[in-house]
Amino acid sequence: MITVKSLAVAGLLIIFTLPGRADAPVTEMAQAVRTGTDWRFEVTLSHPETGWEDYADGWRVETEDGVVLGTRVLVHPHVNEQPFTRSLTGVTVPQGISRVYIRARTNTEGWFDDRYELLLP
């Protein structure tokens, strides 16, 4: 006989056995510097990396509506270098844009929803 208690226990077992989303990379700091007609972005990320199995493998600069202006690919883990800063040069920001957003990703989870808002100087 199925009871309310047995259904509750079964539900909890299902919840606790589902794979959880890994920790998101955190954008600790970002800055932008105009270089001629383009921009240079420096972004500092932190992430509890475990090595090649789980590491922050990129970040990108987006407009408010999600248009990608530039992407920085990170090709190796930074386990012993936390937080770490990397730059991206040659990013064209359309006229009239006064703020951009930084979105990070990991090799296991892809792009995360959280974004870091950066006002352009």
C-alpha cells in the first residue's frame, strides 16, 4: 500500500539523486578601456576549479539584450590561480551603448545566467 509518507520519502530520494548545477564562476571585477575605436576588457573571475574536470573556460561581453560583442576563451584550468584576470582586446561596442554585461561559462555547465553589469567610462 502506498502511503503519503512513502511518497514523500520517494520524492526526497529523487530530488537528492538528481545532478545539481555546479558552482558558477563569479565575476569579481571588470573594467573597460577605450583603445582608439575599440575597447579592451579586463575581467577577474573566481571559480572552485577541480582541474580539467571542471573549470571556467571563458567569458564574454554582451549588450543588455544579449548580443555578444566579444568572447575570451580560457584554454586551461586555473586551480592554483584564484581569482585570475584575463583581457580581451579589439572589442567593438556600438555607438550609444553605455553599459555592457560580462557572462562566464565553465566546461561542464556552459554559459551561466548570471551577468556582471559594467558601465563604460
